[in-house]
Amino acid sequence: MKDTNAQFADALSMCREIFVKKLYDYGASWRILRPCSLTDQIFIKAKRIRSLETKGCAKVNEGILPEFIAIVNYGIIGLIQLELGYADTVDINPDDALKMYDSYAYASETLMKAKNHDYDEAWRSMRINSYTDMILSKVQRTKQIEDHNGETTVSEGIDANYMDMINYAVFGIIKLTE
């Protein structure tokens, strides 16, 4: 039997490695993005995955795996932005940005472990395109909550939706790298 916890940690490590490299290249330029812009970034990535799944080919030489990695990273950035608010300039150093990244990656992993316990690894029987559709559904929910200024009556908030998007994307990474 495959060890979900180890595979999840490996996938998050892959995402973190890309985050670190981009942090080096661009700094924390993402600090100027409002959460709704990050939701739209995740939407763009998920739509591209769906397009590639449907068409079966790409005209840009990047596959589905980098898009799932981007969804993880944008989701974590979204969680950071929800906590800090957006800024007009880069106001965080790379070390602090990485500490926050690690904190939210850990929180997402903890949520996955709890849900995986309750759902008995149901994600393993899902198709990758179902992860894509679930992410797109979570994006639509998040947009609706954002349009309501972050307020819900009975539903989870934006942060919970970001964590679910992160976790579905990690499952996609696991399936694509098995």
C-alpha cells in the first residue's frame, strides 16, 4: 500500500522547491495581489489543466504537472494574503515568506490527514480530471464568497476553499508522479 503521508510530503516538497526558486527570481512580488486576483490565477491554471485534459495536447510546452504545482503555490500565497492583507510594495523578506509558506503547507497537510482519515483514501479512486473539476468548483465558490465580502451564512470561508484546492492539486501531483 502506498503511503499517502509520504507522497503528500514529497509533492509539497516539489512545490516548495519551485516556490523558493521563484522567490529568488521575483522576490515576494505577489504581495501586491489581492486574494481575488489569486483566486483568478488558480482559475486560469485549473482551466488550462481542463483544456489540456479535454484536447489531449498542448501548444505551449508545459504540461499539467506544473499547473497543479502552481495551484498549490498560489493557494498558499492566497492564505498568506488573507492573513497579512495585500501591500502596495514588497514588504516581506524571503525568509519570512518561506516561514509563512511552510506554516500554511503544514496546515493544509494536517487538514488532508484529517479528511483522509474520515474519507478512507477515497481520493485514490478518483480520476485526475475530477480533481480539476473539484478545484474549478472551489474557485467558483470562492469567487461567490469574495463577491459577498468574505461573509458566509453556513459555509466554510475562503481559507478552507484554498486549502481544499491545494489538497486536490497535491493529489493530482501524486497521481501524475506515481
